Amino acid sequence: MEINNLGYYIKQILIGLVIAHLLSSTSNSYNILGLVLIVIQSIIIFYYFNDHFLFIIYIFSLCIIYTLSKLGGIVLAPFIIFIGFMLVPGRFSVKDKFIQFCLIVLVIANLVGYIFINQADVFEIFQSAIIFSGFILTFIFIYNFKFTAEHIIIIMKIFTFLSILLFLVAFNQKFVFVNTSFPLLGSSAGYLDVSSLSEAFAGRMPSLIGDYELFSEFALLMFIISFSVMLDKRTTAALNFDYVPYILAFVSFLNILITGTRSSFLLIFIFIIIFFLFRLKILFSTRTAILLITIAMLIPIFVRFGDKVGLNIIVERLNEIDTEKIGVKNITTGEEMNREIVYLVGYNRLDEENWFLGYGYGTTKSNRLAWFGSNSSLPIVDFHSLYLCMPMIYGWFGGLAYLLLVVYIIFILVKKILLFKDNPLNSLMIGFAFMFLFFLVNQMKINSLRIYNYHYLIWMLMGLAASIASQEEYIEEIDEKNEDSLVY
């Protein structure tokens, strides 16, 4: 399949984002129009252009803008396409038995949960089934996709483009340079314009994602993968990344600052320490020396202008932490993470039922019923922890299968790294392994199930990492004269 230039991909993504903003409207007419247009554009990309790679990055890009989950939201189009695509035998097979087992458990847990546990109406459950089925089908499709080196280059550039876009939108939300009701410039459902949203969020900007904690976590994940790659000379040479990983790391750090989220800020430095312990040789490399010099030069700039992007909020929130009280008990109760009340509500909900089965993942309404039951009018969105929220959605068995799937992806990445130590793409796999490790850590105080498009984004990243880790071929030597033939 021919690899096109970056502009070709960005044009399709921007068209998709403009259409997707219709799904954030409270108007049913706009929602239906947006759904129809996304389905049409998806069919054109998938069947007329026959560009399955573009389709992957297209639907991934739609995940960064908050949309309503009516009729499956942004998952409806891939659900329709993959249902038709899977009719050809072998296209949706899963060779890895453990991944297959985890997916089967999740599918059964959701199906039985929809039938016997979920108290939402039939239409709500139908929409929920579209969303979850779309997640699984997309994961399997990406898992089976054979990514070339050129694909990976484009993916990193798209990650960078989306991160820059998120920063610019968040920056406009913070300072309101353009006050408009247009979602792609910073407004969102439930707010008249950018100014009203800016006032409501009090300096902690949610950007297009619509949630500053999830936006911050996405930035953390992007920072981890870019940092892991940019310090490895062999990988950057193999993939001809130029300065893309440096830009992505810098913008991701700014995105964390502009959300005012102290957990992601702290996890960045914990990650860097662990990374250098894991890759000790890189610590003494020329690239690390240049990086340290660059950071030293940037420190005065951040001290002088850091408050413009939220450094002051993070510093204030860090000062609120009482280090003497930090311990396992305070972490589990949420006392030192500003989670005490919502954790208590979550523990009370856990005690109400056995949760061998959950409600099944689905629409916002269905998920709120799962988390709050008859108290679904409570003025909180969830319990601010994946581990507290998951039992009500996937049940204990389904939830364990989901967590084991994430851990297993980390395992197969590490296994591939150890088996092929000379693989020039090892730093990319190290980045993905650390990404999911810190995702699991960060989920102690945030819930990735909160917004369906963000949960979808995580499923797609899992599919990408699993695909890279499972492919048998790998680059042993780089032939600069024949880069088009590089396949991982």
C-alpha cells in the first residue's frame, strides 16, 4: 500500500474533526448529521481510497474530541465497516491464545451483563453494545494490521500534530484569544462559548478531550513514548524521525502543565528516573548530555513564564501534599489525592452488589447507572479510579481480563525487547511498555472509562502496541537507500 505525505493524512483528519464536533452538540439533528457524514467519510477512506492505515489514524484522531455517545458516537462508523469486513474468513482472527482468551471473557461478561444486570432501557443497551463491539473489533483489526516503518513515522507525526492541536485549543481556553461557541476552538457541550468554559474550569484546561485529567494522562502517555524514542540514536536513525520526538515530548510537557495536574507532573520525573535505571548506557550518551544542557537553559524560561501555562497551579497543589501522611492507607482512601469523598461513594457502591457481573460498557447514561444505581443524580462523574469503577462495568471477571490484557501487552513487549536486543526499534517498544505501565499507575486516581472516546483511544493504543510486539519480522540493519522496504 502506498504511503502518502503527511498533508494527505492531516487533511482527512481535520475534515473528520470538523464533522465530529457535530456529535458534541445537544441537537439531535446535528448528531444525526455528524454520524451520517462520519460514516460516509469512513466508507470513502476504507473502500474507495482502500487506505486502511489512514482509517486507523483517522478514527484515532476522532477520539481526542469530546463527543456524545448517541447511536455509538464515533464508534458507529468503524462498527459498521468492521462488521462487513469481518464477513471474509480469517480477517478478524486472533492468533495469540491469551489475548483471545481475555477478549472472549470480556465479550461474554459484557453480553451477560447487558442481558441480566443492566437496568437501562433496550435502546440504551443497544447503543452500548455498538460501542463495546466497536472497541473489540477495532482492537482486533489494528492488532492484525502489519505496520511498516513508514507507518510508524507517520503515526509519531500524527501524535505530534494532535498534541499541538490540543495545546493550542487549551491555550485559547486559558486566555480566550478567540471567544466562540465552535468546539474545535475550545468550546464544549454545556457551555455558551470559550469564555464561559474557561471560567468554569478555573485555569485547568480540558482542551478538546473535555476532561483535564484525561487530557493530562494522554499527554503523559505521549511524553513517555516520545522520550523513550528521542534518546535512542539507532531508532531515530532507523525511522528518520528528525526532531519529531523532541517536539512531541516538549508539547506533551506543556499540555500537562496547562491541565494543572500534579500526578502526571510527578509521574514524568518518576518515569525518567526509572527509564535511565533501565537504560543506564543512554544516561551517559551525548544525546542525554545535550538534553540536560537544553533543560538547564529552559529552566529560567519556565520559571519566568511557566505560570502562563499552569506551572503555578501545579506548584500550589504540590504544596498541599502532606508527605508525612502518605502511605498505603491514605492512598486507598484517597485522602492525600483529593479523592476521599468519591472513593467512599465507590466503596459503598461496591458493597451493594457482588459484581461478579457488571452492567457492560456503554453509553454515558448506562455507565452512570452502573456506578451510582438509584443515586445516578449525584453531582460526581465517577469514583476517580479505574479500579473502583471497573467492577460495576466489566464485573470482577471482565475487569480482571481487561487488566490482564494490558499487563500481557507489556509482557510481550518486554519479551520481544529481550529476545531481539539488537532491534533498532527496541526503544519504541520500551516506550509502549512504559506507557502502559504508567497508565496502570495513573489509573489509581483517574478513570479512563469515564468518557467513551478516551476509553476507545486506549483500546487503539493497546492494539497498536500488541501489533508491533507480535510481528515476527524486525529491522536488523537500515538501508538508507531503500527505506521504502523497511518492515517491522
